[in-house]
Amino acid sequence: MAIVKTGDMYGQVGRLGQNVYYTAYSETRSRKLAASVTNPRTQAQMLQRVRWANLVNFYRVNKEWMKYAFETKKKNQSEYNKFMSLNVASSPIYLTKQEAGGGAWSPRVHYRSRFA
């Protein structure tokens, strides 16, 4: 990652060749695209994708009250990021790929917050 402070690319957003320019925290930043992207179809990778889908769907359904769920979080951290960081490693999966893709979520998500 590089921070662009001057020049033609300052303030720009988008892709140019193998570089991607974006804005974060009022800075123009640049990063290089990965040389090759692999999409493994291993059992572990597919489980991880469903785990993320399960948590995302759970968050989506409950996002209205998530702003009250965390006593401590970083100033620049969203409720979504705090929720995911606490739960992604510990969430067991009870969904199929089709259920997760359809927006379902498991009622057995082990949600962790200040109330837990």
C-alpha cells in the first residue's frame, strides 16, 4: 500500500493497470492487484465461505440493534467489523451453501457481545 499525496492520481478512485486507487481516512491510497487469484474448492475454503455468509446474514437481520451491542470498539471500527471480528472464528455452521446464499442464518450463531 502507498499513500498518494501529490500528482495526477491524488484524489482519484479506481483501477489503472495493475494498481487500484482508493480513499480511506481522507487519504488517497494505492495498492497493487494480486498477480494471480486462486479460488480453491477445498472443503475448508467452502466451509469458511458459508461461515461468513451465515454471520453476514445474521448481522443483516439484526443490524438495527447492533449499535447498542458493543461497549468497547475502536473509534473508527464499525459495528459490522466488531461483530465479525468477535464471531468469525467461533461460529459453528448449520447451513448448506444454498441456504446461506438465499439469505438464511442459523439461529445457533454463538453471538458474543457485552450481553453474552
